[in-house]
Amino acid sequence: SAVISQKPSRDICQRGTSLTIQCQVDSQVTMMFWYRQQPGQSLTLIATANQGSEATYESGFVIDKFPISRPNLTFSTLTVSNMSPEDSSIYLCSLWSGQGTDTQYFGPGTRLTVL
Amino acid sequence: ELKVEQNPLFLSMQEGKNYTIYCNYSTTSDRLYWYRQDPGKSLESLFVLLSNGAVKQEGRLMASLDTKARLSTLHITAAVHDLSATYFCAVGGGSNYKLTFGKGTLLTVNP
């Protein structure tokens, strides 16, 4: 399976600031996803990031708050903008493995705390 | 809107016992996934179930899928402490491969 890395692994930020999270994959993948896991909760999909097109956002998530870039097939970024304490979560990128194994693999996550 | 319900949400077991976690989903889907998450860690893929009647086993865990009943089960046989974790089921829908997750089952296996 592909190796997924995320930076930073954790951060503590002040409200009103922005943080950009990077997701790097060691092979080319078509579909990448960004999820949020609030403390003690399940995962919620923020958006689907496909290379060469605008990200597709889920209900309740907007581009102004969570801009996403996907400049190539191995890299994506998620920015959490104008942060508030409610944004404190783990943010995970994932990729779809393709029709061989047909599963999603998840990165290690970025643990964000907003004060 | 696809909804995924897991139960129980909390499960405390004794070592050596058997138990089943249930995952119900609301609309037709041909993809069902089980993941494990240890505290402070990311998600580990356990099983991918892609057809009605699919059954997969790995060690003490066995997963099955009944697409007609929109139900998947994760059966734990002779639990051991190392199985303590949170288990999520997730349902895939449509051509965009996005996943909708259940709330997770926090499993604690006691000696």
C-alpha cells in the first residue's frame, strides 16, 4: 500500500490564524480525500481533492474556510482558515487505492488545537 | 443521505469471549469497510467487503456483508487484550469513492 505522510503531525494555534496541512504520498494516486475527526467522534469527509480540478466539498464545508490544493498526483494541502476552538480536531488525508484492493488508506493525521 | 449506524458504541469484553459488532446503513451500497483505530493513531484498514455474502477473516476477526439487509457484522472470537481499540465501519457510495463512517465502537478487552 502507498505510504502517506502528513505535516505537521500536531500544532497549537491561536484563534483567527490559519494553518496549512500537507499530505504527501509516495506514489501517484488519482483520488485523495480530507477528513476531520473531532475529539471522541467519528470521521467526517471535508472534501475530495482530484488533481487538475477544483475540490468537491461536502455539505457544511466551504472553500473559504477549508481551501484545498492538489498540484500533482502525489501531494495535497488543506488550509484551515480563520480558526476558532471549534476547529480543534484531527485532520486526515486519505487516498483511494484503485480497483485492485479498492480501499482507502489514511495518513497519520494532524492533531490541531486552537486556543 | 446515507446514514451508517454502529452498535454497540461501547463494548467491554472479557478475554476469551465472543461478540459481534453490527453496522447498518440506510441506502444501497456495494462497498463496506472496517477500520481499526488505536488511541492517538490513524486508521488501519481491516476488511473490504464488495459483494453480498462476502465473508473475510483475519485472525480473531471475521467480517460479513448482507447487502439485502444493509448489514455488516464484525465478529470477534476469543477476544484478547490486543484487540482493544475503536472499530469503525464505513460505507462507500457512488462513483466518487467517498466514505461515510459509523460512530465507531470502542472495544475494551479485560483480562
